[in-house]
Amino acid sequence: MIKTYTDCPVEYTASLLGNKWRPLILRELLEGTKRYNELTRNIVGVSAKVLTENLRALEDSGILVRTVYPEVPPRVEYSLTDKGWQLQPVIEAMRSFGLRYRDSD
């Protein structure tokens, strides 16, 4: 895998979070394992294509794991890896910041 970030740890973390949708996906998965439709329902405004792309990117980064159960129809669940759980303080800091400053703009 070719690294696309510098040695800066902030840039590396930002590359994992990527865009506005990934922290929202992490927010949902910090509550526990979720199915695709639960994520779609709880992340307002995300399209199916964008959600799928971001789930794949997070899986490729080792942040979440996708489990497919051999059922008809197939059941797919997403959950955080240990690496994903390590981002909990980052998401909590974002939540705290948002609560403190969202109404002051």
C-alpha cells in the first residue's frame, strides 16, 4: 500500500476520518454493531453510493469489519475493530466541541 500522508500524526488521523460522513459512521458504530439499513436511517442525507464508498474505505483502513452471514437474504453487519475503538476519544471531542459551539455561530 502506498502511503498518501506525511509523517504528521494529525494528517494521518484526518486521512482516516476523510470527510463529513466518516465521523458520522463512527458515531453510529460506537453505539454498537449496525446493519446497513440502520446506518442509512441514522445518517441523514447520505446517499447509498457515498455510504458504501465510505464503509469500504473504513474497512480498508482497518477501522471497521464487515461481517456477512450466509442467510437468504444475506445479512451484513458492520462493527468497529480495536483500531476503530481507539478513535472514540476523537469523536467524543468532536461531540463536546459541537455541543459547546454549535449555537454560537
